[in-house]
Amino acid sequence: MRDSTTTACVVFEDLLPQRIVARFDQPRGSSDGGVVLLRAADRWLGLTERLSAGLEDARQPGKVIHELGELLAQRLFAIALGHRDANDAARLADDPIHKLLVGRDPLTGQTLASQPTLSRFEHGVGRPALCRMGEALAETVIAGHRRRRHGRAHTVTVDLDVTDDPTHGAQQLSFCHGYYDTWCYLPLLAFVSFDEEPGQYLVAAVLRPGNAPTQRGVIGLLRRLLPRLRQAFPPARPFVRLDSGFASPQLLDWLDEQDVDYVVGMPANRVLQRLAAPLMRQARRRSRRRRQTATHHTSFWYAAQTWPHRRRIVLKAEVVCAPGKKPRDNPRFLVTNLPHLGEWVYRRAYCRRGDIENRIKELDHGLDLGRTSCSRFWANQLRVLLTAAAYVLLQELRRRAAHTSCGRAQVATLRERLLKLGVHVAGSVRSIVLHLPHSYPFLVPWRRIAASFGAAVG
């Protein structure tokens, strides 16, 4: 224990006939023994190396103890392991596994950076470096999937969504948002998926002020992502999928110019409701007759006053019936350039975007994406980027654990099952030995993931 000169000891007198004594006196032990898998994922992707390349060190070389790459890796891996605050550094500075993660000798290596050092690091990264790091994150994810799929894909889907990040202090550019009824930031998140694969992979995370319109930054982000995706997957046709909050004449015009497929939710207006009225009447009659939810799909051409030409609108005319409630009209509109039948566009092309809500929940609840408590806006952007990078590594572990008990686990469950392992670290001149529990219940997926990274499994 770094904050005490005595060994912590806990005694249970009456749990068993013999008393139980728990001594926290293992200097070469750690509770994060399984995290070498995360280090292997980082080595395979080259993520921390690429992120570190975007940093500029303005410190005096003779006074540097902790390189910027080490500080970044220390913070990133700590977030992945559930240590969200820099304050945790005081308790983890001598942890042998955390030393190993940043490339130091786990037994004789120098103590890791303290909380003040990490805080200075967070506040010292400026906007240009953050832009380079954001590009490095996207390039790393895209390059990893290009290598995995050998550059072959029929369709590459890009999903964008916004989430609220409540703030509780004097953070820069935090504003009160009427819809969320709180002071907050509004991060913009981008995910990519390939063909019919169920996985949706985080590729970008941009922190935005709390008063930012939903469309702010969307075209700029797509302008950076689409060329990289086209270069990595030349045969693939990009497909952009957005909800109704993103619908704007400028975005639709830009999408038409990019030669991409798209489906964008369309807010209802009087003209659209009038055009939908005949099909809604059919849905109401069918719902009354069958006493259950009724849905019809169709499409038609429509041009708003701010549009330069007509676009195809897909309509879902639905009347929802719920036990004990009156039937409720639920018309939904999409604008798209896909030629398929309206029902296919809505059910197969658009509804699948709903799964990114689960990815956002993982980021919020499993990795605390909203832990943006720094006073400076750009320091909070760094925290968002590091959280996104930690999520990328955990997604890589989950992908490699496919068809095992961890193949569909949430990131918090992955952490508990694969990374949070008690370990005793031993070492010699030739090797470092991690002594893990013999009775470990998730040995099969752990070994499978390790073998996929090239480890020799005996």
C-alpha cells in the first residue's frame, strides 16, 4: 500500500472453524493479470503507437521521466480496466501489470506517473494534436479491418449518432440543452460495419459543445472517413445511415454529390402527413379489424422547398396497439437513394442502425465515456479519444472471442471475465512469468484469443 507503512490485514473469526486472515502483502501481485490480451490487441493494431505519433512534447528533455507515449498508454489501459480517474494512478503506480503495459519491467521498472503528471498531460494536449490523434484512431480501425478482410467488402456502412454527456461543474463549452434538460456536451460518434456482419465498430468520437446542432461536424467527419474507407475497400460501395436529427438540405445535397448510398430519417411535416394519410387510413382499418398493430410500407417522390430536386421518401404507416392503451398512429419517413422496395429499405437497411444504441450504452456504462470532468474542453476531448481507443481494443477482444462464452459479452463483462484476474508476477533474465489461477473458469476463450494473436498455447 503506497499510502501506508503497515500491511493491510483483515481477520474473519467466525466464518469457518479456523479463523481466516487476509493479508494484502503481495508486492508482486496484481488484480489485472489478464490484461496481456489487451496489450496483444494493441500490438496487433498498433493503436497506442499511432496515437502517440500525433503528440508533440514541448518539455525539457533532461527533465522528462515519463515519455508522452507512456503517459498515453498508462491512461488508456487504466480506462479499459475500469480505472476511469487519474486519481487511481496513486494506487496503481507500483502495479507490476500496469508497468508491463507501458513497456517497463514489471518487477524492477520505475514507478508509473502520478495523478498530477497525468493531469498535466491531459491539459497539455492541444487541438492540432487531438486532430492528428482522431485521424490516427480512424486509420487504425480501418486498417485493422482491411487486413482482416483482405480489403474485400461489398458494402461498408457508416452510422453516426449523438449522445448526451451531462456535466457537473465549470467545464468549458458546457451548455444547458433543452431536450436533455441538463448541462452537457454532445459527443458525435461514428461506427462502421461490413456487409452482413453484426458487429459495428467505433471509428471516431468527437466531443462537441452542449449547444451544438445535431448536424454540426457531420459533413466534416464523413469527408475524412469516406476516402479512407474507399481506399481500404476499393470494391465496396459506402452506405451512410443517419436518423432524423441529421436531416438537413446541406447534408442531403452533399451526400448526393458523393456517389454513396444513404438512408436518412425524415422529420414529419404537413405535406408528408397529407401524402401518408391514405395509407394511414388503411393501417387504422386493419388494426381495428385484427385488434393488433398494423404496418404498411410504401414510397413516393417528394421535394421540400429547400431541395433542388425531388428525392425518394419511404413511408412506414403504422398503428401501434398496446394492451390497455388506445391505438396510436406511428408514421415514419425516410429519405433515400436506394432503389429497393420500401419495406426492405425500412426493415433491412434502416432498422439495423438501432444496434448502435447498444454500442453507445457500452461506452457510457462500461467505460464511462461521460467522465469529462476536466475544466478545459480540449482536455475532455482527449479523455473521449482515450475512452474510444480503449473501446476499440475491447471490441477487438470480443471479435476474436466469437463462438465462445465471451463472444457477445458487453465490455464490462469482458473486463470481468478476461482481464480482472489475480496474478503473481515472477521474473528471470529470460522471461516474465504470470502465475494465474488454475481454476480460472474462462480459460477456453482466453486461450483462443491469445492464440489468435500468435501466442504459443500449450
